[in-house]
Amino acid sequence: MSFLSPLLLFAMVALGLPLVIHLLNLKKPKQLSFSTLAFFKELQQTTIRRIVIKRYLLLILRLLAVACLAFVLARPFLPAGKGATSQAPTLHAFLIDNSTSMSRIGTEGPLLDVAKNLAETISATSGEDDRFILQTTHGEEERLSTRSSSQFIERLEGITPQLTGSSMDNRLLSILETMENAPFQNKQIYVISDGQTFALPAAGSESLVSYSYIHVGNPPVQNTRISRVETSTELLGLNIPVQLQVTVTNPGELEATNQFITLEFNDEPSGQYTFSLEPGGQQVFEFEIVPGKLGSNTGKLEVEGDEFLGDNAFYLVVQVPEKRKVLWVEPESNAQNEWAYTEALLQVANSSDSQIEIIQTDLSRINEHMPDADAIVLSSLNDIPDFAAQQIQSAVQNGKGLVFLPSPNGDIRSYNALFERINAGQFIGVEGDYGSFTPISSANQLLENHPVITGLFEPKADESISFEEPDIYYQFLFAPFSGGAGGYAMMTTDQDRPLFYEKKVGEGRVIISAIGIGPGWSNLAVTSIYVPFFYRALLYSTSSNQGGLQSQQLGDQFVWLGAMDAQTVELEYADEWIKPTTVQRSSGLEISYASEQWTPGWVTIRDERSETVVAVNLPDEESVFDEIYDAQALQDVAGETEMTFIRFENDSNETLEQKIRSVGFGTEIWSWFMLAGFLFLVAESLVSIFYKAETVT
């Protein structure tokens, strides 16, 4: 226990008053002889002892009452934090939430202004030798240096809302590390925020630093946001119309009325809708875009008429690459009859007007070409070594495509080892005789709405697709994993067995064929569907990385993986060129940069050979205001570290100031001594009235 006004403990000298009164009462009177005093000689000794006890009891109660009064004047308190003392200076660290949501207007004004006023209040109650650390959750990172109260307030006034991703996790951890190493005995961390969802790191149980979380409010606001943007197909090409499906949601508690959503694509207006949304509702709008150039085509969606402006813009990029590179991996010496059919496909793929560039190699040189490839074709390999399977798995999960064409002499166990890595399925056997030319089934079913199939045929309205059905002589029996989601049989036989199966794996996709290309498998190669189907399948397998929409969420780190030169790669953002951090991966060059200061927009990645544009947008949680932390949730994530939770909107100014003082400097307990003094005085009165010293004779 310590005291805010220790000088007033001099009031303890008042303890002498009851003591003087007691001593005066003990002064013996002068004895005089009187004849009737003989009657009192019969006074029992026990009665005299009871009188003495009463006097001492009254003395103790009066001394305690006066002592309690002196303690009340000195304002006793229990210091905050483990091992804290009132005499030592305190180091106060503030993490101020300056996200765009803190620009909302509450009952006391903008939430960020409320947060800054609270920080000033805490500073005003600090000691002369106390020091301060200031950090924000968004935008440029502050240097974690100790400041005086005046320096702290001067920097505090310059904080403004930032339209960037949150770095709260890393910055709170950095504050914690700085505080634990600081040469201060008293330490306190204040997190002042509107309570949007974030992860509060837990301090160790031995930490001397305690947390205080001050919630400044959660005022309702009309807010709609663009929650999802998708394309109708990832087979994108120059001047080919593509449909954009844009989902708009209303995550707030207020109805959104008379709002607009507009699209600008390649600097040209591309459509507008008007809408109204109930709280919690959503609506999907469809825009048609036409990529007018190879490479990056940029677009911007914007909501108008919304009360909260921070998340109204959504940036997108549609990539139309000049050439998609396919790494065709096959045995060093392929059978002549197999090669003849493969060559016909490769000639079409490598023609001048094709969007595909084929790079032929074998397993021994797969590492040499894999970083530059958008997709990998494994054709007629008898087995797949573990080293290659591991590299292929990593490449597919990071966005490359894979097309698998079996060998008639293939090792099923080796094939299945690869399929198990990518959770696609397995071969459970074979059917038919290779090269027998005796049909065992025919391919008669196509998945009509699959991107590879769509566009191959132009059926009239209400007509089903009809095509020349190839006969199957020999095939592997493929069984998809029942628990694997996202798989589709693109082509099946009349026995309902998958012939070509497609599955999403990580950021890439896999197409598994149950048959090879050569004539010993089927007569597919002599049908009209053969070349366009395979060409589109190859194009589709490459689209997962180069094609489609490219967008990332702002946050602690910008990360991009692709084919770039590590020596010359640069990032362009806001007319500034930046040298990023690079790491060479098996699936490409990983480019990263600490992008805390970036706002939504476009980032250009360029080396001496090529360039690409990536859109960056706010994370979804920046638009959600109703999911806030409460005291129990904060304590759960804080672990054994002491956590104090204060709701600004629930307290009067006087109560709030008292809580803040208790958090930073300890809990005042003068009221305990006031109550104790009152009880001692009541007890003294009761003893005086009811404690009888006389005995009954």
C-alpha cells in the first residue's frame, strides 16, 4: 500500500488526543477520610478489572478511528502491476487505434479524438518523472522512444485516421518487448480502440507489464462494402467479353438506401447500378468487361451514397498474358506412335496465334524450367520420383497448373503417391487391353458449364451438346476422394467413370486424365474434339496463376509469387520505386515488402523483361464494426497477464477518471479507511453505552 498525499500522514499526531484524555482519566484523586467509605470496601476486585478493560478498549477504538481519518487524508492506494511502487516513475505505453473506423462520430465526437483526449487525461494524472511511449496501429510506424508529457501530447495531436491495413499484432508485440527491457519499475500499456476484431498477443505469466484496454465506443453507421468480386471464367483473352460478379453486403445495423455502385475499367465507365440493402443483406451485380490489352487491365469499383467512406473503393486487376508457358515433361525417349499424336497437339499449341508456349523437357531438367512455367504436363511417365512429386506439389499449391497423362506401363503406386500429396484421388486399377482396339466404353458426357467445355460448342437454345464420341480401349480407373471438395469430372464414360477430372489444389488446379494420348488408349485423337479440348485444357490449367483477378489485402506484409528476375525486380507504388525483399522458391520468385503505409490501389511489379500489376485492398475486418471484444474475451487472450477493461461510453467523466487513475497509479482505498473509521466510532459508542463495569450482588 502507498499514499498519493503522504505528507498528510502528519495528521497521525492527532492520535495523542485520545491518549492524553486517557492519561488524565487515570490520575488518582486525593484521598480524604470519611466514615461512610467503609461501605465501599466491599467492592469486588473483578469490577475494578472490568473498568480498566473498558478504558483500554475505548482508547484503542478512538486511536483506530483517528488513524483511519489520517489515512483518508493521505489517500492510500494499491499500486497497479506486479512489483510496482508509488515512489518510482512510471513508463506509460499507448497503442492508439487510428484505423479508418475511428473516424466514426460518437456521442463525444470522432472516436479518434475521444481516444486522444483519454490519453491526455492519463498524461495529466502522471507524475513529473513519468515517461511515455506512443504507437499507432495503422500507417507509418512510430519510433519507440520515451517522451516527456509535453512531447507525448504534441505527437498525440498529429495522429489522424489511416486508410491502411492493420499492424496491431506486430506493434503491440514490439511495445511489449520494449517495455519489458525498459529500466522502469512501474510499467503500464494502454490500448485505446473501437474494439474491431484483432488478435491481442498474450504476455508471459512472469511479465511485469499489465494491459489496460479502453473501448471508446461503437456508434452505428450506415455502411455497405464490396465483399467479393469473381469472373465468370478464368479463360481470359484479348477482346473477349468477361462477366464480373460483384457482391455488395451491408454488415451494419442500419438500412442502406439509394446507393450506387459503379465500375471503371481501363479508365472507361463500364456500368452503374442503384440499390438498397437491409441490415445484414447482400446483392450480386453483374458487369461485362472486355480486356483491351495484353498484360494488366485495371478496374475500380466504387460505392456512392454511403455514410462510411473508408471502404467504398475496391481495386481489381485482370491479367491477360501474352503467352502462357507450359512445361511438358515426358520420358527421354517416347514411343514413336505416342509421339506422333503428341506432336500434332504441340504444333497447334505452339502456332503463332496461340496463347500457349510449350517447353519440352524430361524429369532430370524439371528444376531448370519450373520457375518460368505457368503449368506442368506430366506425359507418359512410368513413375514420378519423390523429389519431383514434392516440387510439383509445392508448385501447384502456389498457383501453377498440372495436367497428368498416364503411361500404359505406369506404376499405380507412384501415381497415387503424387495424387495423395495433392488430395485429388487415386487410381484403383485398370480396365481393357492396351492397343487391342476393342472398345470397353465410350466418352459420352461432358460437363457443359465447365470453362474448358464452354465455348467449344454453340448449341441452339434448348439443345444439348452433341459431339463425336471417342471409343475407349484401355484406361486407368480413377476414384476421387470422397472428402475432397472442389473436384469435377469434365468428361465421363458411358459407365459413369471419370475420364478427365479437374480439382482445385491450393492456389492452382490439377487435371487428371485416365487415358493417354496415343492410339492404344482410344480413338480420341482422330475425333474433332481432340485438339480444341486439349488446347483449352492446357490454357485453363495455366490460368490459375497468370489469368483472372489479382488482388491482395493490405496488412503487415505484401507478398507476391511469380516469374521475375531477383536482381532487377522493383515495385512501383504511388510514383515511387521500391526494392523489395526476394526469396527464390521452387515455384517462382517470392517478392515481399513491409507495406504498412500503403492505401488501397495498384502496385506494379517490374523487372527488365516484364511487368504485372496487383491490386491491394483493405482487409474485410476493417468494414465490420459489430464484432467487438468484451472484458472476458480480452482476458482470455491476455492469459495470466493482468488485464483491465474500461468502456468509455458506459461511465461518467468522474467514474472514468477514477478508473484511469486506478489503472495507471493503483486503486485508491481511502473509502475503505473512511468506512473503518466510522465503524470504530460506532463501536466506541456501543462500548460506552452497553459495557457495564458494575457487578450484581
